Amino acid sequence: MAKIAICPGSFDPITNGHLDIIVRGAKVFDEVYVSILNNSSKKPLFTVEERIALIKEVTKNIPNVKVDAFDGLLVDYADSIGACAIIRGLRAVSDFEYEMQITSMNRLLNDKVETFFMMTNNQYSFLSSSIVKEIARYHGNIKELVPPEVEEALKEKFAQPSKK
Ligand code: PNS
């Protein structure tokens, strides 16, 4: 049976740090679903459709990566697609407490789904979507931080006066 893992997140937008985890996860699992939480309580910069399109574009050369969106509980979604694992990237010790909390809750809700942590590459330890948006908002250089397609999309977003 194919081992399916989910790489869940907001991906608003996907960064090189996310991509690093997805690429490495796809070497370990048969299939990796990059799944965007469709969370109506957050006000994202990119719509779910825009995020899906960007992730599809930047993962198009990885055949065992699928892109999807979900709402509700992650473990229920995992069941619905037959996933046995959740992959999360850890950047620094500061990520640990939050990740431990959601992992414990997920295990309580469904102990058939295992969570795997991967340390992000050192060069991405301090990278987050929020920081990237902050830099892009003020037209700073984000070349090293996101794939070119995402850089372009951010430039377009922040070229629109209403988003400033
Ligand atoms: O990129 P993020 O925002 O750190 O991702 C967080 C995410 C999407 C993995 C987490 O919020 C999540 O799984 N939400 C779905 C709702 C859920 O299952 N909550 C129970 C776990 S506490």
C-alpha cells in the first residue's frame, strides 16, 4: 500500500523553506499531499486558488507531489485521503512548543496518523511566510527566500495600492 504523507500549512505564500521540506519528504514517502488549510478566520494575502496554483507551479517537477486544500480537522482530512503521516518542518527551538501541542492533539484525535518532523535546512531557519510578506510589502529583496514564481506573485500583490 502506498505510504501517503501530508505536508499541511497555510502556505501564504509557499517559501523555499517549505519547498525544502516538500522535496525531502517526497524522497521518503510514496506520495506527498501539500495541503492548504482553508481557514476562514485568517485573512490571507493569497486566495486558496492562488496558493494552489503557485504550489502546483513550483512542485511541477516532483511527480509524487499533489496539491490540495482542506478544512476541518487535519486528522479527518488525513483519513479521507488515506494518509498515514503528517510532515512538519522545524526551524528553531521556538517552533517546538507549538508543534508539540498540535502533534499531541492530533495523536489524541487519531493515533493512526503519525507526525514526522524534519529540521529545515540551516539557511531557512529564520524564514517564514510572514517575514517574506513583510519584506515584499516594502519592496525588499526576496530572491533567496522564495521561488521566482512566488517572487513575481508577491511583486504583483504589493504593486496594487489596496494591498499596502
Ligand atoms: O502553516 P501553519 O499555519 O503553521 O499550519 C498549521 C496547520 C494547518 C498545520 C494547523 O493549524 C492545522 O492542522 N489546522 C487544522 C485544524 C486542526 O486539525 N486542528 C487540530 C490540531 S490542534
